[in-house]
Amino acid sequence: MDYSPPASHASQEAEATPRSASSAVARALRLLQASDSESKLQAARDIRRLTKTSHKCRRQLSEAISPLVSMLCVDSSELNEAALLALLNLAVKDETNKIHIMDAGALGPIIGFLQSRSCELQECAAAALLTLSASTANKPIISSSGAVPLLVGILEGGGHQAKIDSLMALYNLSTYPDNLSIILEAQPVPGIVALLKSCRKSSKAAEKCTALMESLVSFEEGRVALMSEEGGVFAIVDVLENGSPQGRECAVGTLLTMCQSDRCKYRIPILEEGVIPGLLELTVQGTPKSQAKARTLLILLRENPYPRSECQPDTIENIVCNIISHINGDEQSDKAKKMLTEMVQVSMEQSLRHLQQRALVCTPTDMPLNNCTSEVSSK
């Protein structure tokens, strides 16, 4: 996922015409080669503005990358920040520039800025790593550079936006399989859970938190860490109930992975967090993957996970009734029963609509009337 700088950071100047844009590009490159700091600072600011929305300008200004990386190494936080923001915009949605920035040596200074006492520099560095980590070629380089523990540190103690960008960067890195063990060694779960508790459950941040957790719980260390965090499992259940469609899919995937790894160990802790109502809803209203995962998890959560006899087939209703009978607490049980009733009602309505659609397909010209499915009367 590429990072786009907030619109509030952009210049308020009007959109340039093609001719004026070309002259502005030439001017920025000329200023960047000047010896005085003020010219370089103005050049970086101009490059940032020009590349905010224009892919063409990103291509034209790619030769500015090396001079901008050199500006990251000077002893001036003002120049550092301006150069970093210009590089960030050059990298957005431009794979070639992402790789060129890394090749020019930007990673070392950026890692240094992650440790800066300046909140602005730290935030810019986290945003830069988020953008650079979107490139598959950069993922193993970043993870082997020592950046991961620093991103985890910001996730736990940085500013709000820096936390989110660090989380997104860690997620990007996690999609390269060899990086998962490196991320786990940095012990990111407490920070992930804390951010998940504090953010809106339908937000992109919550979605990426649960996606990252789904990958981490495929390891025993990740499962143990989540169980050790107070309210950790409940935070996942909360996203399962209230998250975005993708977030809910990742949340049910997280719980399913845990239960499949050791049903005896994780079944009761998951049930105790009131997961049944959310699972019931997912079996009807979730994405296709969510529905399949929710059904599988419901089977694992019942008292006896093995197939029943033909007299008691594995319908969702039978599975859930078995689970409800072993739930402690009237409130949880009542809520689950209510959800089951609603689920059955929705299922019946969907079946009715399906029959109506099939009836509409049958017309007198298609087949004999006596072979046509009866149309359901309107109510």
C-alpha cells in the first residue's frame, strides 16, 4: 500500500499547466544543484509540490533523488525533513523511484530519523518506510537493516500517525514470508493489540492490525503473545463483529488459525469472549471466505468436533445449538440464540429470493407450463 501525504501538507498553489510544470521542474533541478542551503530547501519544497499528484513529474524529477538523499545527511532538521518529504512523494505509486531511492542510500538516514527526538522527523521517516516497503524488492532489504524493532518501538510509543504508518509498514514487510520471523522477534503484538483497541474497528488501521495478527498467529510465539495480552482475543472478536468486510475476514482467520493449531488450548478462551453472535452473522453476511472460515470455526468450537450421525447432520443450526448448550452465562446464551433465530430468518429469505429468481427464468416460450417452477405469491 503506497502512502499519499495528507492534502493539508500540500501547497495551495493552483494546478500548473504542462508548459509551466516543465519550467518548474527545470527550475527545481537547477536550485537543487546550488551551493546554498536556501536554494536546496526551496528545491525540495518545489519537488514535493510538483510530485504530489503528477506521475509525469515523478518521472521527470527522478534525477533529483541522489541530491535529495545527500540532503538527508546534512546537519539540519529543516533540510532533512524537506528532502524526506520530497523523496516520499517521488516514491508514491512509482516502483522505479522506490528502488532508486533505496539504491541511492536513503535507508540509513531514514532509520536514523526513526530514532530522532523530533516527532516530525520520526513521523516522516515512518511514512517513508511505509511507502518504500510497498516494493517487493525493498522488503527483504528493509527487514534486514534493523528497521523492524524501531518500527515496533514507534508502534508502542510514537505519535498517532507515526503509529499507524509503522503498523502499515510492518504489514507490508510481513507479506514477504521470510520477514515474519524477524517481525516476531521484535515482539510487536502488545503494540498491535493496543492500537487495535484504540482505533475504530472498521478503519483501515484495524484491518491491517488483524491482517498482521492473522499472519503472526501461524507461529506459536504469535499465539502465545496474543493470549498473554489482556483483552487481546476480545480485540480480535470486536473486529470480527464490527470491522470492515476485509477486517472481519482477517479476524475470523486469526481465530480459526489458533483453533486449528490447538483446539483444546484455544477453544474455551475464544468462546469466553462471546464470538458466537459474530460468527453466526458472518455465515450469512460475510465475504465468501469469511463464511467458509466462520462455518469451519463453529464446527471446531462445538463440544464434539467430529461428524455426527445422519440423524443429526452438520447444519449450522445443530452446530450452534451444541455450542450454546455449553456456554456459561445467560446473557451470552440468549444473544447467541437470538442471532441463530435471525440467521435462520435471513437464510429463509435468501432461499425465497432464490426461488423467485428461478421462477422468473422459466417462461412459456422456454418450456411447457407444467414444467415451470411456480412463482411465489407476493405478500
